[in-house]
Amino acid sequence: MDDDDVISIASSGGEEEDRRAILDPVVRRVVDALGGFEDGVYRMGDEAVGCLRDLKKLWRLDDSDDERTVARIFWETRVLSNDLVHILLATAGKGLVEDKRAIACADLMTAMTWPIDMAEELKELDDARDKGTDYTELTFSHLNYKAALLKPGVMQALFGIILPPLSKPVKERSERDGQLVNVILHLVRNLAFIKDLPVNLHLSGDQAEYSSLQTKLIKAYSETNMLDLLLTIASNNDNDPLFNLFNTLVLEIFYLLFRGLKPSTLVIDQTKQPKQDLRRLLAAEDRRKRDAARYASSRHSQFGTTLTVQLNPKRKTRDAQDVPEESQGPASTRPLVLHRQAAISKESGDVLDIAKQNRWKKTNKVDELTREDNLSTEARMVLQGFAREFVESCFNPFLASLLRDIKSERPKITEKDHLRLLYTTKWLLEFFLVSRSRENAVDGPRKWSLGLVAEVTDRSWIVWVLRRMRGAMDDKPKMWTELQAGIECLTQLLLLIDTMSSSVISDSNLDEAARLLQQQLIYNGDVLDIALDSLRSFKEGTQSLAYLNASVYLAYALLRMLEKWGKQNSGAMYVRKKKASKKKKGKVHGTTENDGVPDVEEEVVDEDSTEEVIHETMFTFEAFEMKFAHSDVTRTLLAYLSRYKEFDSPELMTRVVNLMHRQAVKVKAEGLYFNVSTLQLFKTILDDQRSLPKERPYKDLVQLLTFILRKFFKALDEEPFLAMEALYPMNRGHWKQYSSWEPEQKSGRIREATEDNRNFTTEVQVKKGYSWSEQVGIAVAALIEDGKTELVEWVKDILVLVICHRKRLVEETDQKARDDDENVEDAPRQSIGPSKEAISKFTDYAIPYINDEHADAATKNPTLKLMFRLLGFTIEAEDAEELQWVVPAKVVPSMLQNGHDVVDQFLRNPIDLEGRKASELITKKTRRRRRRRSPTPNTDVELPDDEPKRRQAKNKREEKTYKSAQFIEDSDEECGDMEAFLEREKTLRERTAKAAEESGRIATMRATGTKKRRKKAKDSGSKRARTTSPAPGGDYYGELVVNVDSDDSGTASDDDPILRSLRSSRSPTPPLRSVPAPAPNLRPKPRLVQKKSSERRPFRISSDSDQEPLSRQPPAGSRSQPKRRLVLSDDEM
């Protein structure tokens, strides 16, 4: 068959039925032409080589066929078992290892046994076209292919095909030789990938054979020296480039061979393993029978059991007296009949629960990394020897070559290779540590030296493991399987470091290396964060049970290592915390018309500029142990403890009891367990106390549960409201009020220093020039831009709740007044406000946080905090870890309703910002710097007892009088007689107006202008001192100008009637000489500032002015001498 014929067949297919109808006869004719049996001997056809090539071309047609029509036809014709195996045995099996027919058969076998990724195949299916697609037939065909290739002589023939290319020198190898090795190794991988059927006693003899194929495969690999070939490739990656080319493929084969059994079961003597398995199964069956017998009814007892249980007998008596009999519900009078003898001594509720059907729960996967292979003792012994040889000869070089290829980012490295490397390393490390612990080192030196696995203690390997784990944790969605492999690998690394530092080893170099590794792991900080995050992120149904076990084991091993390290090292240790600063958006140079003048000068940076900030914090074991006192960690530990009946080793119970003991006893966070579901679990365990194993960890568990229950009932006596709180989760620190935990006492100086810094960096404000409603609209638009629309809805809900609550108080309080007034209903509702009595009943409304998202947003989201402040909300304590916002009692319902309407309006119709983003109109609040007053000079002079009080009162009077000449500060205090003050102001205005009419000029204008100009003139003119007072925003309220020179030709004449009137009638102001002069040693030198013109800036001295300078053009021809002025800062005055 030519290539054109195959192409025409593929192109002529339309529907699936037509495609199969066309391809089926073609495939069958080619298969028939391969050969057949004659007198019990297989004879190949004359065109066997061409037929094998045609079959390969036909197989490639499935690349674009989701239904895999050709693969199904191949399975129906049984071409592999009836033809290909026999052709391979007739050629390579008889020494013709370079025969084209043998190589073509190996190529077809590799293609036909290629693994089927069911998850990816199902994703690619079309719902309409591939509705009836079924892969069961294809998976069963792979089992048949695996059984056919395990026939005697087949694996030996395949091994003979791969030897010639490997035996050639490196320079004599061709590209075809590498392709041939690649095909055979992939066939070895494919056979190891095919999973056996689970063991079932009800299967037929033919199908029962498919449950032990993995055992036969491992034995066949061992007999044909295929395992030795894999070890040779793994140990010579650096010496042979061909071997280095296939190191990832060899890694996958190791992963498939090792994942079928646990290292702990492979270390022990395999001849005793069947007896131990039988003993374990009998013990499990006996325990199951005892559990069933505890609740089973006895048929042969002397007396039968029939009990009647009456529900609520007291309620029935009361109802019978007050309610007619026919109106009583059936639930209050219906008795319950129990026929179990356990009801005599147990609670009736427990007996009723036995008969209840268990509700369906989402099942958890046992393990996504491993599978359970039914291996025989011979296969286990083969793998045991293979693992020992691998650790002794191949571990370090093979790991180094793989890590080198990963760092070089070779194209052969895939994402799954990272997972396989982590799991294989973890498996071999566990095998090494368990084997070393069982080794008897009394007679001589240890066989399992720590140098055999020295590669995993290298810094580059540890960094790579932590990077992969952090990437798996930060990825969306999270890669739980790879994270599980990393957690298990990291746990074994910690156990290895603990072994290096153990007292059994007397080598000082190993002890120093272990101490250095521990310090590096602690300083890095990633190990600490991963151990905590893995426990907190577990959710039933999302991760597997193996992930749960790995997370608990990592936390247990890490805390033990840190506790031991803390006792041996009393010095200070620091932890590195990385914080990536936010990306600063680049700003275009220049401003547009809409930009206006920025409030704060912004730095122009690149758009992609990021800066990684590293902070170092002191590490203490007590502080790190306190981090595990979290409700999420407790939830994970309880989920682990709830499977106590499935524990097959006391070590599993030891881990969870140790972690719970740290929470409840060492950290004093027993309140985390004060929950109804938790107490129910404890009750179940205590009820099963007699059936628990007799090992020490189970006894410790009972003591710990008893301790927690005593603490609970003691707290319940002190706080009866705990009975209600136990119905809800103890999250967000609610457990602290019911526990014996006490907060750390901080000094007042530290608290004062951190009071202003806490949560200040998140304070923002809207740029100037916008009204209150526009500021609210900008805040709403900013939240919507960030995708936080639910926070705006939450704000509306808060306003609605507070409005309804306070309106109800107003209606209840003012109802009597409304009834007395007949015209209240006719009057408009807006004009009626709440009475003083109703307002006095208002209390501060603490905003409740429904979930953690709302609590975090109210504490850390600057835009939401801005909206709260705009609506009049306040904070109870600024220095709290979690800010508690309240609606003050002084805010009346009308103000809240106004805020609600504005928020709702801008939520439905966003504010028009003329194409600008709302985030551009929000800036950070600039922090005002507090200045400390300079100490009073001559403090060493002894003063009389009443002298400090007199000086303090004098300073206050002088400061008040002096500052009134600069600006008037808003104050609620009464300053003197208000009537007299108003009378003086009225007289002042009348005189000013009269003087203006007589002179024909505006009263507040001088004869010359006051526009200030700067000029670098060196001539000295009149000097004057200016005192400025900065406003909070950086502007100045005004200036106080004091003439220093006696010759002032540029000033207005004293004959000016307006100024004379102002001087004679202005509010009394003390002279400037009454201002106390500052200490000479603290006064800086005055700086001289020259003016560019003679125009003076007058100062309004009326007491009700804002001291704003007014300007007027000077008359033509008037020119004054340039002046210099003396400028004094606020501190100098």
C-alpha cells in the first residue's frame, strides 16, 4: 500500500460510521498479509516489512481522531498478540536484533501501549460529537498487550535490540541508534505505567491473571537485566551524552516502579512480610467484629429487651392540662420503642443513632501520587535489592544531573518531571533513613553512610525544592499534588538533618553541618511559612488524605527540630521576610488640563519597576509555636484525628497528639476546641476508649481530651454564654476570652511609638476641589474598579440596619408627642427631627464583620476606610490589630439616609470623571510631623513651689495673645464678653465705611501695591521681619510684617484717614515686644530675602479676618526703594 492510498482513505471519511466502514477492511487486509500459523508454526508473509510500515501509517490516522478508530480495530484483530509478538520472537528472539521487521514490531508495540491520559482525553471530547465515546475497551486492551509482552522470550528479545546501539563508541553512534534506544525505553515505561486490575476473589481465572501482571513485569525486568541497564544509565549520566539524554525517561520508570509500595514495608525482611500482613488483617477483622458486637442485639439472652422512651414527659403533662387532647401534636405524645439491650445502660439517643442512615459526604481521595500494587514476595525482594543498589551507586550523580538539566531549562524537562523527581527523592530518602535506623552498628562501621545521600543537603537542591513548593502554593489553581510531594520531600530532609545532629553520631563535622543547615532553613523562613500554610489550607474533599498526613508530619517534625535547636542554641536568631513592593505606575512627563496641580510631588518611575524589600525579624520558638494557635490548624488536626480508627501505626497518633498538646497546653489555647462538633468527636473517642490500642500515644490522647473537657466545663461555669458561642467556630481570636492564654505585656514606650505608625500607611484621601458627595462617588468608583462591589453593597446594608434601628428608637420615643400633636401627620416628614430624648438613647453601633474578608477589608483596604470616614464612621482603637468601626451616636438617621442615598446613586450611576480613573484622584495622606517644644532655658535654677504654675499660666497667655496676631483658630471656648466684642466690631465697620466715603477709596487698600517680587539686588533697603505659620496642608494662613528700618519711604503716610481710623478702632492687640524671646543658643541665623519691587503686602488686622493679603496696583510714577526682609520660622518665635 502506498502513501497516497492511506491519505485518500483518511480524507474520504466523514461521519464515524463511514470512517470505520472504510478503515476496517483496509486494516484487516494488511493484518492478514503479515502472516499466519501453518502447522502450528507462525510464517511471515512476503511483504511483512511493507505491511508493518502500512500499519504504522494507519496508526497515525488516530492523531486527529478522538474516537481512536484504528486502535479499536487493532484490538479487535488481536494484531499484537497474534502477529507482532511472533514476528519479534522469530527475528530478534533468534539473534536477528538488527532486523527491520523486529525494529518495526518494537515501534508498533510502543505506539499501541502508549499511556492514555484519561483526564486530558475527556477534556478534549466534544459533548455532541463524542457523546458515546468509551475508553474502557482501550484500557482493557492495554492489559491484554501487557500480558502478551510478558510471554517468555519477548523481554529478552527487546533487550537484545537495545544492546547494539549502546555498545558502540560515542563517536560511531548515529541518530538512528539514539532513536532505537528511545523506542525501547519508552516501551519499558509504557508497560510499567499500565495498572493492574484490583484483586477480586470473584473474578474468573483469565481476569485474575490481570491483577498480578506488575509482579511478572518486575521479575521479567530482573531476569533480562533490564533493571541493571537502568542503573547503568542513571550512574553514567555525566560520562555518556546518550545516557544523559534519557535521564528524565529513566526517572519516570523509577517513579512508576516505586510508587506501588511504601519504603517502610520494603525495608523489613520480605520472608516475614506475609505473616505480618496476615496478623494485621486478622487484628482488623477482630476489631471490626467487636465493634459490631457492641451494638448488635442478642438473640439467645434469657430475657428479651423492649424499652419505651417518652420524649419530653414534663411537656406532655403541661400540655395535657392546658391544651385539648385533640389539638396535641403527635410528636409530643408518641413513645419510642427500642429492642436493643444496649439501651438499658446507654443513652437512648445513641441507640437511635445506630439505626439512622449515614448522610452522604464528599469522599476524600486516598492518595493521588501512589497506587497500591499487589506484588508478590519475589517482586518485593527484587525491588528491595534494586533500591539498595540505586542508593549506594546512583543517587548522588543521578540527582545532580537532573538538577543541572532543570537549571539549564533543557527542552526535555516537563512539568511532570518536577513532580516525579520530588517523589522519587522522597521515596529513596525514606528508604535510606529507615534502613539506617534498623542497621546494627555495634559490630563495625555503618553500611549506610550519610554520604550516600549528600546531594540533598546541597544548597542548590534545597533552594529548588522550596521554590517549587512556593510556586505550587502561589499558582492558581494550586497544584496540590506537587505541593504534597514537596512537603514529603522536605519532611525527609528535616529528618535527615535531625539524624546528622543526633547524639549517636560523634562526627563533629556532621554536627556542625547540621547546625548550619538548621540556621539557614530558619533564616530563609520559607520552611516555616510552608509548614503553617499547608496545615491551614487543608479542606476536606479538596486535597487527598495523603496530603493531610504529609502536612501533619511536616509540622510535627519541624516543631520537634526547632524545639531541640532552641534548647541547644540560646543566641538570637533572625528570620528573613521578603516583601515585594507594589509596582509604581509610570507617569507621563507634564500635566494635562484635567490633571491640575498634584497635592504631593510624585516620583516618575518606570512602569515595570519592582523592588523586593527584605526584613529581618528575631525568631523565637515560642512566637512561632503561637502561630499554630489558629482555628484553621485546629480544624485540620480534628479532621486528621477523626480517622483514628484507620491508623495502622501508633506513630500517626503520636503526631496529632503532640500538635494538639502544643495548642491546648503549651500555648494555652484550649478555647480552640470549645465547639459542639469537636466535643462530639471527643465524646465518640472516649466512648471507644476500651477498644483503642494499648500503646502510649492512645493513653496520652485520652488524658489530653480529659484535660480539654475539664477546661471547657470550668469556662462554662464562669461564662454561661459559652454554651451559645460553642455553636459557632472559634475564629478571629474569639477563643482567647475562654482560654487561659494571656497577651504579652508591652511597655508604654513601645506602645506609644507604634500607636501612630499602625495602619497609617493605608490612610488615603480624595484630592482637593471636590464636594462631599463627589468624594463619596470617587470612593465608590475606586472600589468598583478594584472589583470590590460587594464591599459597597455591605456599606449599604450597614447604613440600612443603623437607619432602621435608630428610626425605631425615634418612633418609640416620640410616639406620645406625635399623638398629642394633630398636625404632625399633615406636616412634611423631613421637617420633623428626633427629639433630644430620642437622640440620648442612641448608642454607638459597632459594625459586625460577617466573615474574615470584611474584617480584613475594614482593617487594610484604604478605599473602604476612606468611605467609612466620609460617612461619619469612627474607630474604637487605632492601635488594634483588627480595627473595629462604629457608627457614632451623634449621627442622626437623616444624615445616614443621605449617605445611603448618595452611595446608592453612585453605585447605580457611577460618577463622571471625564475619562480619568478614580484611583488617580485618591492620594495618600501626608503625615503631620509633631514638634517637641524646646526645653526652657536655665532649668537648673531652683524655683519656688508656685513658680512653675505662674510661668505656665504666663506662657499660655503670651502664646494665645501672640498667635492671635497670625491667625484665628477655631475653638469652642468662650473668649470674653461676646456682646462687647460684637459692639466693637459694629463700630469698626461704621468708621471704616465712613472713612471710605470721605477718601473715595476702598477701606482695606493701601496707597501702594503689595505684590511681592524677588530680586537679586545687593543694595540694602528697609528690613522687616516676617512670621509665618504653616497650615496642615503646607500653605500659609498669612504673614506678620514688622518694619525694622526707620526710613520707610514706601509705606503709606500716617495722614491716611483710613489707616488712622483702623488703628484707632481695631481690637486691642498686645504689642510685639510682649512676645518672649527664645533662647539665644537655639535661635538660628535669620536669612535675608530681597524683594523685586517696592510693592508692599498689607495685612488685615481686624480680629475676624482670615489675614488674606490684598493687592492693588500702585499709582503711576510711584517707585520705592528695594527692600529686604527678615524671615523667622515658627520655632524661632
